[in-house]
Amino acid sequence: MAQAILEKDRYYHIYNRGINSNHIFKNDENKRYFLKLADKYLSPKAAILAYCLMDNHYHMVIRVISNEKSTTHAFSNLFNAYTKAFNKQEGRTGGLFERPFKRKQIKDETYLKNLIVYIHTNPENDGITNDFSTFQFSSYSYFQTGIELNQVQIEKEEVLSLFEDFKNMDYVHKSNIGSENKSQDVDLSGFQNQTGLPGENPVPFDNQIKDRFYSYIQKLQDTITSRLEEVDGKAKFRQDLWERPEGGGGRTRVIEKGNVFEKGGVNISAVHGALPESMQNYFGVADADFFACGLSLVLHPKSPMVPTVHANWRYFEMYDKSGNIVDQWFGGGQDLTPYYLFDKDAAHFHNTCKKACDQHDPEFYPNYKKKCDDYFWNSHRNEARGIGGLFFDYCKATQDMTMQDWYNFVTEVGDSFLDAYIPIVLKRKDLDYSQEHREWQEIRRGRYVEFNLVHDKGTLFGLRTNGRIESILMSLPPHVQWHYDYHPEKGSEEERLIHILKSPKDWV
């Protein structure tokens, strides 16, 4: 087949596969490196509108912004640089891609839209993933979240204008799933379903888990922030998208100066790359790569009668030099920090936690409640940070619990958060309080700050992996007091709280 000439200001479908349909990507790091090279070599010559990388082939939609010779040369540099690195990794020689690389000019807008939809939905239609929108190595996630985890520049606004907006783009994509006409009007010249050998099984769940969990926390962030804005009635979350130079990024949402919430944040992130030396020492490994994603939230209400709450749900993978998963686990939890203790509120929060745990194992609640009491212990003060809840970490596959089981458990706890916290907020947010109540709240907030800066693993992990400082320290309250050798009045509600914090009790 004659290959199209790459003319300036024209659109093209660029696609190719490995020689004999062999794999051209052996692991996720290979795909990230290919995209890094694509950004390096192509960005001055061609604008990328969409892409999708499968194990043995790739698709791109581009608009040429330079002349034919320099653009073709840019693609050659990309393929040669990647082949050289891949051959070194695999101990092989010779070509990797079929030659020449395939390119087809796109001559009308309908074809362009159909092609973009086909490329994005390709992983699900070919059985590689259960949900194309969570597939990590497709440009679709960037349109969905605004976060380009693979750090390749995409012409977002240009593509969205084809579909009018993301809502319509999402509808068109999802309408394409499972359709018999899913590649209608898209001439791929024999490249449909190039996922490997005929009848090859879909990727096992464990290889998809990070995509599914990242999709889950994106949706959970939307659900939680929407409900909190509704409860506050005044303040709205400010959104801040950020990228980590070493790989990945996040979506921070912060609420401030509201009717109910003085300050709070509900953040998600997904970061990856080489594990920093400080964390290698912590985990007792060498030269490892990692992927970590999670949702973390802290809410500091205005009223001292409403407790502060913290929660997070996270997933971690570690890889060897070949990109194989050598370790993976879930972690997370949720805990309550009241300033004035209402026993019914404490019982409600803990009963909701227990209900979520009991769906999976009746031993989970007592175990993870104790771990929470132990973890959130301010040892230098000899007291708990709050009245606890759940804390679990290093939840790995065992004979009794698969990674699918842990996924189900962690998402069950995440889904329970609003039920555990919002009824307490609604019950207490309009209670009267004095300046003395407020001063006590700020003194206790000081203890909260001490724990987060001295003991909290999440804060330390973020600092050691070059996380975003503003997002890491989002957990700190806006107004805090430290009084020298302060002791509450005997017999007061304040003293009662201290007694319980020094000796955690069972609330269920």
C-alpha cells in the first residue's frame, strides 16, 4: 500500500505494529518511554490529537505542523531511539517495527471523529480492559481528568471542539462500545484487533488494577466534593491540576472560608517512576520503580462542635528492572477527631465503619480499629490524635484474600465515608459555641499538626518522593494555638476528651 505524504496542516492516522505482530512494549515503563520520546521528537513537527498504545501496536492521530521531510525524519528518530533502547533492554538486535510506518490522510471531520473514538475505545472493544476510560496508555484519560499522566502534549481543546464538549465526547465514545459498527468508516487496512494471537485471553485483573482503582478514586472525589459543597451552602472547591516532574501528577481540590468548612481538601494523585533512595531504604529494596495512586482528604470545620475528619484510600505497586510487578498492596482508612465529644456521634461513625468491614470479614473492624488507635498515637504527648476509626496497610494477596477481594473491601470503605461523616456534620453544625470553645479547638488542632508533621507516613512519603508541597500540607488547619503546659479545667468536657484520648475506648 502506497504511504501518504505528510503534508503541512493535514491530519493523519499514524499506526504500526511489531514485526510478525511481536510485542513492542513489554511493560508499562516501555510505553511511558515511547510517549516520552514521542513528545521529544514530534512536538516541534506534529500536534498529537489522540493516541493508544497496545502491547504489539500503537495508534496516533496527528496534525502536521512542519514540512514533509522534517516530520518524516522526526518519526524515524522516534522509532530508531525507541528500538535502540528496547533492544538494549531485551538483549536483541535488528528492527522492531514493520516498515514503513503506516500513515493515512484524514480528509473529513466525520472520519476524524470516528477514528478518535475507535482509537480510544480499542482496548475495551478488544477485551484488553473492562473500561476503556481507565486504560492508562490512551489519551482519553486526559480529556476526562485534565491530567496527562504520561507527559505527552495533547491538543485537548482542538479535539473537544470536534465533539462540542467533553460530555458529548464521552457519550459518543460510550455509545461505540460493543457496537458492530465500531470501526465504521475507519479503514485500518488489516489493523483491527491487533491485540496479539487470535483468541488471546484478556489481561488478568491484577494487571488492570491500578487503572480501575484510579478510575474509582476520580469518581469518588467528584461524589465527595459535590456533597460537601451542598452541605456547606457557600464555599466551592478550587481545583488545581499539577504534574510531578519524575512522573505522574494529581488533582487537588480545596475548600476554604465556608459556612461549615473553614478549610479542607479532597485530593487525588497517581505518581510513578524510580523509587527514591530514601524510600528504597524504607522498603529495603534497591533500584526499584513504583506506581502509587490514592485519594486523601482532611476537613477542618468552622464550628468546634463539628469534628475534623481524615480519610484516604490508596494503592501501591513496585516493579523490578524488567517492569514486572514484584509487590502490590492496598491501604487506607478513615478517622474522626472531635473537639467536643458527643458519644452518639462516635458510635455512629464507628458503627458505619464496622458495617462496611463486616461485609467482607467480621474480624476486619476490631483489627483495623486497633491499628487505627495504634497508628494515630501522638507518642510524644502520650495521647491519641482523635477517637479513631479504621486504619489498614499492606493489604496483599493471600490464600484467603485476592487483590480483587482487597479492591472490593477498600472501595466499600470509601463508599461508606459520606454515610459515616455527613450525618454528624448536619446534626452539630448549627449548635451555639463561644470564643472559649473556639480557643480549645485551636489548641487541639495544634496536636493534629504535631502528628501530621512528626509521625504521619503519608506526609513523609509525599515529602520523600518529591510530591507537591501544597497538596501534602493541605491537611494543616488555618488557625492553631500552642499554649505552654496547658491543662483543661477539672471536670470539664475538655478534660473528659483528654481522658478518652489517653485511653481509647470501644464505641461499638
